[in-house]
Amino acid sequence: MAADIIEEIKEKYSEISDDYDVRLEKDDGGRVINVNTVLLEYAEVLRKVLPSKYKGHKVVVSYYADK
């Protein structure tokens, strides 16, 4: 089921690269699709394209910040 939802969102939104880390998780607010990118620029594009919810899951886009 989790793999199905991840594959569906990747197919529907071509902006999600196979290089991105996409996980289905749970937190206090419910079910979350977490999309992690490498750069802020990629995250900004995804935040404009992806919906805030997908099939009942909150969609969160983040990036790996330089340390």
C-alpha cells in the first residue's frame, strides 16, 4: 500500500525525481508523504507543484541543508 501511493504520486508529478527520498510516514497530525530533495531550489519547485494533501496524506517537501 505505501509503495503504491509513493509510485502513484511519482507517476502523477514528473517533477519528483527518482533521486529524491520519498517516504510514507506517520506523525501526530496523521499520515505524511515526506519528499526530501538535495537543494532548496528543487524543494521550492516541488512546493509550487505538489498539492498540500494527496489521497488523505499531508505532503511535506524538505531539503538537505548544508551544514
